[in-house]
Amino acid sequence: MKKNARKRASSSFETRATHAPQDEEALHPIALRGQRGRGALGARAAGAIAKHALCPPCLAESIAKLYAERMSIDVPGPVQPPVQPPVDGALRLCVDNLGVLRGGRRVLDHLSFSLAAGQALIVTGPNGAGKSTLLRALAGLLPRAGGSIALEGGPSDVELPQQAHYLAHSDGMKAALTVEENLDFWSRYLAQEPDRRSRTVGAALGVVGLSHVAAAPFGVLSAGQKRRAALARLLVAFRPLWLLDEPLTALDRASREKFALAMSDHCGQGGLIVAATHEPLGLEEAASLALGSAS
């Protein structure tokens, strides 16, 4: 009897599995998130995609509202973070006689500069002059062919890359996760230990003007919104040194102004910024470093 009961249960399970819904809505990436998106939410999300397909910002905001309603999420509004104590004023980035090879070619040679706490350095030069190479070397991603790099005045037991944020051309976010989930991951991954100068995810989104899409999947954002979300990563885990490679890519004027304020605030706390860019960052007192001609 027990054997027959197990056989009937197995048959029943196979029947349910065979006839499980396989329509397009059930298999849509949005609907598959935790199986919460099936039914009404999946249909409404599909409708939003059809309605706003040509307007990514509108689509992102629409889907964010759907998720907020479904999951009873209060999407946070802009939050002004509390003023935090500055980092140690003795902090200084020192680059001495730096040389870097790439593909057997010496891209940087005998490069020296220093940057004190609260200062920013704008690195300029033509394509191929070594701007990105310099940032990658500072971040510890490229070996040095000569010279030294040191962040003086910081914790003696923490290496320079662990005290720096490196923002490259790639946004470094997972398309299937929401904006909020991506930033929560980076907050936990990057923070060495709790720091009062780190902003909450909600506060960081408020700074870059993305509170309204916190619950939207990152993949549906516009190019400018994706870049702003990537910039928010700098805020959720405090690190004194920011290494920025073309940070203003895809940003409109209003977004650039917001980020300029965030950079000024970081410098005001004693942080340091080294940014490679072809356009002004809005930092009036920033020093400049012009690299040589491309070869």
C-alpha cells in the first residue's frame, strides 16, 4: 500500500511538472525573480515594457513602482547624509619615478607627483597617453616597471588598493539584480569594517538622484542612470582614495552637477581624487597632470 501511495504521489508530481506554465510571461526574467513576478505582476511588467520600450528611464521608474507595490517596499526619497569627520589630514598619495609597461611598450616613465588629503588631480592627455594605465597602476591592477606608489598616513596594515575605489569604463553591476541589491552587495563587499562616513544605500541613491528606481532591475536603466548607479558605489563604502576613469560618461548636466557636489564633499572630508577625463569635472581647485603624446 505504501509503495502504491508513493507511486501515486510521484505520478501526481510529474503531472504538475509537465503542465507547469511555460508561457512567455512565466519565463520572463522579471517574472522569474523569486517566482513573485508571476500572474498580475508579470502581466503588468510586460505591459510596462511594451509601453515604455523606447524610453528606458520611464521603463525603469515604472518597473520600480511595480516592485515597490508588490513587495511593500518604501522607495526612499533623497536623503542628505550627516556630515562625517574628515579622514586624517596627514594622508598623502606619493608617486615617485613611476614606470609602467603595457604590451612591451613603456607607457609611463619617470612619472612623479604627490597629492595631499582634500585634493583632486585631473589627468589629461590624448588617447593612448597612459591615463587609464596610471589609474590601473595606482589601483594595483598593473605591475610597475620602476618607481614606487604609496599612500602615506593611512593604516600601516592595509594596502593601498584596499583604501581606494576604482571606477573604470565598466559599471560593475549585475543586470538581473535591482539597483538597491547591487549597491547592498558592494556595500558589504567593499567595507573593511563599519565606517560612519559610509552612506546607506538609500542616501547614496539620493545623492545621485536615483531614489525612484531603487527597486528596478539594473538592466532596464538608461546609460546615464547606469553610470549614476555606478557612481553611487563610491558612497556606500567609504574609502579615502577615488580613482575615476572618465566618470562623466553618459551623464547629463544635472547629473554632472550632482556628482561634482559629491566629489567636493569627499575632498571636504579629507579624501583624495585622481580622475582621468577629457572634460571639466566641476572641481575648481583641482590640480592637473598632462600626460605626453600617444605613441
